[in-house]
Amino acid sequence: MLDRFHSSDVQINEDLNFSSLVSNPELLKGLTESGYQRPSPIQLKTIPLGRLGLDLIAQAKSGTGKTVVFSVIAIESIISALSKASSTAVQQDQQPRAVILAPTREIAVQIQDVILNLVRAGLKETITCHSMIGGMPIHKDKENLRRCSIVVGTPGRVRSLIDTGHLRTSQVRLLVLDEADKLMEEVFKDDVFAIAKGLGSQKQVMAFSATYDDDLLSQLDHLVKNPVYVMLSNGTPELADETQKSSSVFMRQTHLMEAKFAALEALLTHVPFYQAIVFLNHRSKAADLVKFLTRKGWPAMHIASGISQEERLAVMDKARKFELRVLVCSDLIARGIDIDRVNMVVNLDLPKDPETYLHRIGRTGRYGTAGLAVSLVHDAELRTVEILRQDFGITIQELSADDNTYVDLHQHSKNRHHERPLKVPEDQEQFIKLEAERIAGQQRGDTDDVIAGTQDDSRVENQQHDLAMAKRPARQGKKSKKKRRVIRDETEHSPLTPEQTPPVAGLAAESAPRVDEDVSGPSDIDHDALQGDDGYEPLLNEEAVDPPYPYQYQYQYPQYPHNAYATSSTNAPAA
Ligand SMILES: Nc1ncnc2c1ncn2[C@@H]1O[C@H](COP(=O)(O)OP(=O)(O)OP(=O)(O)O)[C@@H](O)[C@H]1O
């Protein structure tokens, strides 16, 4: 039976639960206690293949449960390996057996949390998992590596731990690349290939993402030998039931940021939501926006790569605990981040490419729930909207340019997106508290809506932005020359039914060792400068301090015209 609050993206037709996919009872208990009853389509199709030890390249829409796929495979593969070892060896075993790479520190920490939850119910003595990320003290990683079966980390840090011999690789039999297309970009590629080489040839490699383009897929082919492809979205991986709208919003011609901030505030006030993520391209504006929102009573904070890692983790923690209503950020958290109560995403600027657009809006509507994504679009950005729509087939509707803008959005969200209840009474109480604080704060701040220091007199340079978007090959009609074994959505079945899945886990490669192709040698890039996430700061400002960056151009806010447009999307729940 369809769950009322989950869309078709995460529903399976088969009458199955995780016991059909997972053999270890403690892991099953961990899945249940984490709230996972029935597998999603990507879990159903991919877990059996991964447990066989096959190399995989998997694609499924944002928020459909890819983390559980590779976490389960990693845990089962380790349990299987340990069951074959003698009990003394098991007791003495303290070496890493799986390495999971993610492009940002925040994603790595999130994956670690998922794994720790899964092993909590009886496996925590057997399976240890630590995140090893840039910006945190390396001596802690060295200590943790004395006993760590699963390493989750960012490429720069993991590579330097391997290079210095602190991360012993002789027992590692599984390498996972989360957000694999991102990890194949220039900024990470050398490190990822060096890690793959350092882990030796007897390993299973699995790659996951919501988006791949053909160039990046070709790069992956050098790393993942003979993979089975599980690709669950044909064409653009938009979430189900998305209808997108855009609307004109009156703003003044000058004081661009002031106008966008005001439009955002009106949006937050008119459209019901629990938590929102607001994306900006300039990190220097993030602090201004937080100041503005706080003055208006909104509990808001920002996260970007310019702040310390401890602060970044603290901000994420507050967002997850529902102590914030608005999280302002750069593309640092455009991918992978899963914050349960976020049901609105706002693009204050459009992102640099269509993939980032899809990843950003995928921060809401998680696991088939309802969500709303709104882009506040300037006249000069309309071309980018057209590119997203026409070349990449992303549905973005325009809202009427009249006073009904917010009424429309309100109706839209009132009928669908906001009907999802908060899950627990504590959340409801917290929501009421935050709303009361906001109203009080708003009353205080109403007399003072001049935003200090946000006036922007930069020139119109967003043609470069359009150009970058336009230069990307259109998704439709794009065909890979290479023949691939591809499993697509519900119409195609995995070659293996769950019943056929043998109790092997991850180590099939041992019987059929592969020889890795030559991979790049050590890069001369400073590992600690990269730390996994600098690829997320494409649009720099004078405050930026951590080179190198992969993007050459600098986008500046254009001058503001008389009107602006908002684009939005909703991912409504299944009826
Ligand atoms: N079988 C399941 N049943 C219920 N909830 C699930 C299940 N699997 C995953 N989830 C939940 O779905 C949400 C999204 O999962 P996850 O972060 O793994 O998605 P993802 O596919 O990796 O997304 P992204 O592409 O954005 O990284 C999480 O909150 C997770 O707890």
C-alpha cells in the first residue's frame, strides 16, 4: 500500500521488506530502529548486486536512499569477511576494510552517522566507523585508525592518511564513491585515483550519484572495472510530482540584494514551511542575509567554506536539531545533505550548472516527501531558466507577474507541501516556539529594515554564467558511445532477485582479482588546502582564501531591473 506521504520515487511494487535483502539479524534490527521498513527502488535493485561483490555505478534521484545502499553493503561485506577469519583474528582485527569517499566534510559526517545508527543495535563492537575530514585535527584520525573498520572521508584527508601510512590498506576490499560525478571533477580526481591505486586491485568499487554526465561517466570507467550500471532516472532526475512555477516579484531597480532579501522575506512570511535552505552564489552576502533575517525575527545561520570546520559542524547540528528556520549557504551543501524538516529551498541566485540546480532543489522533498523550491530570478537570469527548461528538460513554470504571486504559492503549498505533519510532538512544540520568537523578533525589527552594507553596485557580468550553462551539452539526446549493462527503473528488473542473492558480501573480487589500470600518480596539490569541499566555492569574492578553485569565472550580481521572476517547484506527496 502506498504511504500517503511518500511519492512514487521511493515506493516499490514488490511486497518486500529489508529481510529479503539483508541476512544479518543485528543489521536488520539496526535498519528497523533507524526507521527503515521497506526498501526504496534503488535499495531493492542495488543491494543484492553490491552484496555479490560486483562493481557498480548507480544513479537514483536525490533523497531516495542511496546512503543506505552502500552502508548496508559495506557492513555486510565486513561481517562476511570477519566470519571467515578466526576468532582471534577478529578480536585483533582493527584495520579498515571499507573506504567511503564524499566530496564534502558535511556529507562524510552524515554518512558516518547513518552507519553508526545501523550498527547501534548489536554490531557496534564489530564495526567501527569514523569520519576523517579536512579542517579537523589529523592526530584524532590517527588515533581513530587504531580501530576503524569503515573510513568515511574527504579525498584530501584520506589520501594523506594513506600516503603517510596511517591508514593501512591491506584489508580494504571496498571503495565507495558518493556523489561520484563530483569526485571525478578536476579538483578531486587526482586524489581519488591515487586513493584507488593505494587500495590495491582486490577491491570492489561502487559509485553513486543523482546525476552523471557522460564525460564524468567516462572518467569513472577508468576506476570502476566492468561495472553494472543501475540507472533509475531516464532523462532529468527531477523528483516525482514536481510542478514548477515562477512568478514576477516587484523589486526596485537598484539595491539588488536589498530587493532580493526583501522578496525572500516576503516569501518566508507568506509560504508555510518548517525549515528552508537558501542558496547564494556569493559567500560574503550570506552573512548579510543572516543579519537581515535575524533582524526580521528568523532564526537563521549560514554555512560556507570560509568558516571553521567546528563552526560548520555546529551550524549543521543546529539545523538538524530544528533550532534554525533558515539555513543560508553556498553550494557547499547543495549535494548529499539530508535535513529532515527542510521543506523549502530558495535559490537567491541560480546555480552555475543544471546538475547543481537539481542537487540544490533535491535538498527538499527528501525520501518522497513534499517540498517546495523557489528561485528568485532576475531578468538577466531568465536565459538561464530557459536553458534549464529547454536544453535540460527541467520543468520550471512561471508564476503570473501580479499580486497573486504569493497567493498562488501559498495555495500551492497550503494544499500540498505543508500538509506533511511534523513527525513528533517535540518538533511541533519547537515549531510553535520558533514561530513565537519570529513574530516577536519581527515586531522588534519592523522599524529597522534598512540593510546595512548590502548595497551592490557591481556590473552585469552574468553573461558568463549563462555561457557556462549554455556550454554544457544538453541532456536530451546525449548518448554514450560505450555499451553499458544498464538497469533502469521499475520496468526492468535487477538480474538477481533478492532470493538469488548469495550470502556473500563484498569479497567476490578476492576470487577474481583485477588489475587496476594505471592511475594518476600523486598530485602536487596540497591535500589540506583541498580538504574535499573547495570545489563548492566556484563563485568567489575578495574574502576567499583557500585556493585552488576549479572555476575560472567570477559571477557578480547584475544591476537590478524593474521586475524579477521567481521559479519554484513542488514535490507533492502521492495522493
Ligand atoms: N528505506 C527507507 N525507508 C525510509 N526512509 C529512508 C529509507 N532509506 C533512506 N531513507 C531516508 O531517506 C532520506 C534520504 O536518504 P539519502 O540521504 O540516503 O538519499 P540520497 O539518495 O543519498 O540523496 P542525495 O542524492 O541527495 O545524496 C534520509 O532521511 C534517509 O534516512
